[in-house]
Amino acid sequence: MRLAIGSDHVGLELKPIIIDYLQELGHEVVDFGPYSGERADYPSYGKKVAEEVAAGKFDLGVLICGTGVGISIAANKVKGIRAVVCSEPYSAKLSRQHNNTNILAFGARVIGPELAKMIVKEWLEAEFEGGRHAKRVDMIKAMETGENS
Ligand code: RB5
């Protein structure tokens, strides 16, 4: 798959470990920054990766900040994005199968590299199941256009 990745300054140490792992799994990865250790505001990077994914330039996105919370909130402001923040693999897998998430976020201050790898692998290997779940995801999409307000 073609994957977009981004972080803030807190995610800078974990990000290259995850990029290497994703490449080992055979994915193409583009890093949207930051590239140095200066303080970097997570909304900018969450927005950038989310826009790339929403535009269809990438299949999925991965975001890392201190908790994964701020950067996932920012990503979810972009139309078409369903970002999930996960600290364990079960929710990551189900978020693909049931919610068709297209961005995975996690926190470098919350989980270590090995757990992060396990989470990202489960998430990437899971597939959206459609069916009754599609109707619910469509209801969320409709909220973006005001169709069900
Ligand atoms: C940065 O200090 C921190 O707020 C950020 O990495 C993230 O945890 C926000 O949700």
C-alpha cells in the first residue's frame, strides 16, 4: 500500500522505527514531517496527512504525537477522514473492519515501539467488512454534508 505518515516533535523518535517497519512489510511510505526536533504543532501535520489521504493520493495514513489524541482530532476535521487513536491492536483491527478508518494514530508517550508495530500491522491487515457497517459509515459521511442534520 501507499502510506502517508506524520507526527509532531514528540513522535520524532518513534516515527522512523515505524517507517522502517512499514517498509519491511512491503509498503511505500512518504513522511510528511516534521524532520527535525524543534517543537512542531500536531494540527499542521495531522491536517497535511489527512488531506493527502482524503485526496486519494495515499491509501491510508499513520500519525504519531504524544498521546495520538491531538493529531487524530486534527485529522478528523478533514472531510472524508476517519482517524482512530489506538493503544492496543483489538480496537485498531475492529476500526478497519467496522468503521473503515483511514488514519491510525498512536501516542509515543503511551506505547512503545513493539506495541506500535503490532497495532499498525493488525490495522493494515484488517479489511472493511461492509454490510451493516457500511450503512453506519455512510451515516457518518452524511454528517459531513449535512444530509442527516
Ligand atoms: C505535545 O506536548 C503534546 O501535546 C502532543 O504531542 C500530543 O500529545 C497532543 O495530543
